Amino acid sequence: MKKRNLAVIAALVAMFFIVQAAMADVLFKYPVEANEEHAIGTVVRINPVTEQIVKATVGDRDVIGVVAGYETDGTTHYVLVASSGQLAVQVASAVSAGDRLTVSATPGMARTSVNTEDVLVAVALESTVGAGTAIAQIIVLDNQAKFSAFDDAVAGIGRDNVQGAIEVLDSRIDGLTGGSWDHNDLAGIQGGAADDHWHLTGAQHTALTGAGNADGQHSHDADNILGVSSGTYISSGNVDGALGQLDAAILDLSSGGTIDHGLQEAYDDGNTIAVATGRTVQITSTGATRALDVTGGSGRALQAINNGTTEALYARNDGSGPAIYSGGNLRMSGTSGVKIYSTADINIQLDEGGGPGTTNTFFIRDDAMNPAFTVNELGETWALGNITATNNLIGTDLSLGGTLLSSTAAASGARLVGYSNAASGLTATNVQSAIDELDGIIDGLTGGSWNHNDLSGIQGGAADDHWHLTGAQHTALTGGANADGQHSHNANNILGVTAGTYISSGNVDGALGQLDAAIVSNAGDITALDGRLTTAEGDITTNATDISNLEAAVGSSTGLTGLDYSSNNYVTDGTSLETAVGALDAAVKANEDAIDAIDFGAGQQAMSNSFSTAASLNSTSTWSNLASVTFTSAEANPVVLNFTGTFDDRGGQNGAYFEVRIWNGTTEIAKRTIIMTDRNFYQSQEVSINAHIPSPASGTTYTVQAKQVKAPYDAGRAVNGTLTLLEING
């Protein structure tokens, strides 16, 4: 059984390493700091102080890989770290397939990298919706730039990744600072931004702009700065001449110049005339001559603006003529409160002076010039009727869409009024059609083809709200006179009874009779069964008496049939059972007294010491102490030492080659050599060592020790064991 268990364990261990090897290209084994357990997929680094594995987090650039497995060697934990291959990686948040993964603020977990400065741990091969694990291609790199694509379509650097582009630009900068670049060619040289140009020192500026410069246009001499455009006062093509012409023009415009600055000149020049507070500008004309003519081109001929409560433009005619005459449109606009108001009546007259019978019309139109309100000079507002002071429409008849509301024809007024059928379930969408539809339904209920004798499906508003019958209706429906006998409340008429063991009738009355007869029959059977049980009770009493007699017979028998005692030492063949038991009892008592008489174990008697903490055997020079006992008896009686323990190869591929001995501090008492070299399967072995010491010295300590015999067979391990010392007296 034990061999089969070991075979299964070995197979599982082999499968574990095969699966891990398939997923990871390279695995390294490291001890874990503080024996902390790391889940598979944990991102780790090496602590340079302890040289042990710890979880990696933000700021760590010494990442070595991802945990692919783990081992426990006694109290020491190891992890198998993969630096390449496809493995599950612990992620602190959602990732998408193709994301580059780096360390996160959660120790041991990865996140999506957002810049090339991050340490590259892996590339996700699947997406997650949150924190968890994602299968990823492990790629541990401190620099992602080589894997960050660069679009060279515009720059023309000649590289398709960031790292290569930076290298090209670095060599160009070397050329700028100390290479072969021509510093006299300043074309296109500028700083980081588009308008951040390099600046010249004072000496460079003088050398560039001095009069001796080969290009006169760049010399800082006003006569040489050309390209000046002509204007009202400028005709010179260079800066010096243009400045002189502007200077002369300004002089003429000043108070001491040659240009007249009177009101007429200001008016002629189109200048603004500012009137002081409390002063008025008056333009007066006599006779039929107009006082002021304002004529403009395409702009405003006259503009009046005020910021107070008085009129911006005031016009009054004390005669019979109009105060304001407009030969075109009269337009009003404003943000709010634009109105026409008067302290007296307002008369709007159509066709003043026109002949009778004309039909000139007054329109109020919307923004699309469609009439919103229309009235002609006869006072007609067609199709609207009269509007009263209470905003009611008054008319003998109104029409919609050319149809009078009072019409009783097929195209009636009711057909013009809409109707919502969402709640009623009708199909009609206007009042006329809804009334027609309801009328047809009522006709069908009262005198149509609906069968009043068929009550199936008739119910109230809800699915289980059925109409109820009165007592008289119920009697009429279920009485024996009903045409359908199955619905009559008579047991003979209630059919559909299923046949059974005792039932063969198809109606309720017959089935009940058959069940009644069956119960009567069963009652007789029960009475008969009761009598049989009474008889059986007497038989049981008789059997009890027979059993008692059998027990007495066995006790007095001279032998038991089929049993042979000839091979025993304490019982004579053919004796009774009582005699045989007595002989065995006497023999046991005699043996117990003999054992008690033996002087065995006087002095120290026996002691033992065990270990259960596994110890690795990976040193060829130092013995590992496993268990010890000390002999303290003053008598020099012989002792027997026995050690039994379990050893294995930890499933390591290096195999195990070690020795186990019993040591008294100066002399090797006994020793065993164990070799385990199967590199594919886990191995373990029970090791037993015995020693006999005829005359031990009191106070001697005996120790079981083990160590590695030869490198590289360093996978040996002592799992558990017990050392026992037994003193023999007598």
C-alpha cells in the first residue's frame, strides 16, 4: 500500500514540474525572506541585503521575474521564479490583452504601464475586468524604449522605435556641440517651442546687423530697411523716409499746423462732434426749406443714441402733416420691452384717400412672413370669428380643415376630434370611429351572434377575477335537469375516476362503494392476523425455554463438536469448555508472575528522543544533529540503541547521497549510507540503525547525525525519526 502511495506522489510531483516547465522557459529557485508564502503569479525581486525573495512594488527596478511554483524544505520556503515564458501574473486592476505590465503600488502585483520609463515585467495575453490573474508573456526589462513604437513619417529620423530615435538624436546633438555642423548656417535654428528662437549675444548681434553686413536689408540703418508700403501720408519705400513723411503730416494736424480745425472741417472730415453738458446744437431753417438733409450710402444716414429716459430722437409737427414720414420699411429691435405706445388714441388707416370697395389688408406676420393675424379695411378677420373681451371665439359655426364642426355627414365634426385608445384597447383614433366601434360591440352582446350559453373565458378585469353566480343560477346550472349530466351535482354523474387496485367504476358513487367493500374485507383480515400473533407469542416463550436448556448442556459437555485442542500447550484435548478456560487462566497467571520476578529495567530502564522538523543534508563537512539520548545509570549494564527515521530527496533533480550514524562524542558506534539518484520522481526511505554497547559509561550522550557524502548530491533531507535507549539488567 505504501509503495503505491509513493508511486502516486512521485507521478504527481513529476507532472507538477512538467507543467511548470512547459509554461516557463527558465526557472530559478530562491529562498523567501521571513518564510513568507508567495502565490503563483507574484512579481518579485531579490533583497540585496538578505539575498532572499521579496515582493516588488513601485520604485523597484531590480525585478527578476514572476513566481511559477514553490517548495517547503522543513521551515524554509523556496519559490521557483520565471524570467521568461507564458505564466499567470497577479494584477492589481483591470488590464487588456497587449498591455505592457509593470510593478504596481500593491506589492507583488502588476498593472498596465503608462510610460516607457516603467520597468517592463510582462505583456498581457488576455484581458481582465478587475484585479486577479492574467496569462502574460514574461519579459523582464528595465528599459521599455526598445519596444515602444515610433512613427517616423514626419521626423524622418530613420528609426521605428523610441530607443533608436533617441540614439540618432543624441548623435546629432553631439554634432551640434562639438562635431562637424556648420554654425554659420542659422536657418531653422530655434529652441524647444515653435517661437522659442535662439538668442544672440551683444557682439553677435552687432556683427550680424552692422552696416558692413553683406546684406544691406539686415543692417540696422533706417535708410537700408526697405519694404515700406505706401499710404495716405507715406510714399517713401524705406523706414527713414516714411518716418519723415509721417512727422510732417502730424505737424499739419496739430494745433500749430496748416490744417483748419473748425466745426465745418471736423464735420467734413467725419469727426465726432461732442456737445458739452447743458448745451444744445440747433439747426434752424425758415420757409419751406428743409432744415437738415441727411443722406447716406449703404450705411446709416442718421443715428440717434440716448442712454436716459427721454427720447433719443424727437419729431413733432404742429401742422396737419406727419411728424415722421417713411418711404420704406419701419423697423424696430431691442433686447426687451420694445413697444409702441401713446397717451391718446392710435389710428392705423389703410388706403388713405383710396376709393370705396378697395380691400387693402393689414397683416401681422411671423419670422417666415406667414400671416399670424389678418384684417382687411372692411374689418374682416376671416375664419377667426369675433374675439370678445373674455378671449372667447363667437360664431354661428366653426370649421376645421374645411369641415364644419356641426356637420352630421360621414365627414362629421366628431371625426375631427382625436381619441387615445391606449387604455381602452379600441382601434379607433377619433371620437366618431370610437363610438362606432363601441356600438358594434354592444350590438354583438345584446342581439348579435354571441352565445349566451357558453360561459367559457368570461371573467372580470383581472386574470383570476371571474364572474360569480347567484344561488338560483348555481342550482339551475348544476341541477340534475342540466342537459350535460357530467356537470350535475350527482355522484353517479361525476365521471372520469381512474381505475386502481380496488376501483374499477368510472364514476364517483361506484368508486366509493368499491372502496367501502375493500375496507370491510381488510377489517376481517386484520382480526385473523391478531389471532395468529397470539399463537406466535406462545411459540416464542417455548423457544426461550429451549435456549436456556441449551446453555446448561454446553456447560456440562465433555467436548465441542468440530473443535480440536491437540495443538495447544495449556488445554488438554477432549476436556470440557469450563476445564479448558481454567487451564488457560492458570497459564496466563503463571507467565505474569514469572515476568514480574525478572530483574529487567532496574536502573535507567528505557528512554527515547524524537525529531519531526525536517533538516536538509547539503553539507559534506558538517554533521547535522538529529536526536540525542543520555545514559545516566550508575550500573554498567549493557544498553541497546535503536534509531528509526524517514529520509527523502525533496524531489530535487540533483539526487541525494548521505550518511547516518550514531555518535557518542568520540567514537562512531554505527553508520548507514543512503543513495537516491532518480532525478524524475520523488523518493523517500525508512532508515534503521541498531547498536549494542556492553559496558556503557554513565553520563554518555548518544547522538544520531547525518551529512552529505558528495557533491552535487545535495537534495537529501531528514524528515523525522526516533532514537531509543534500552538498559538490560538481570
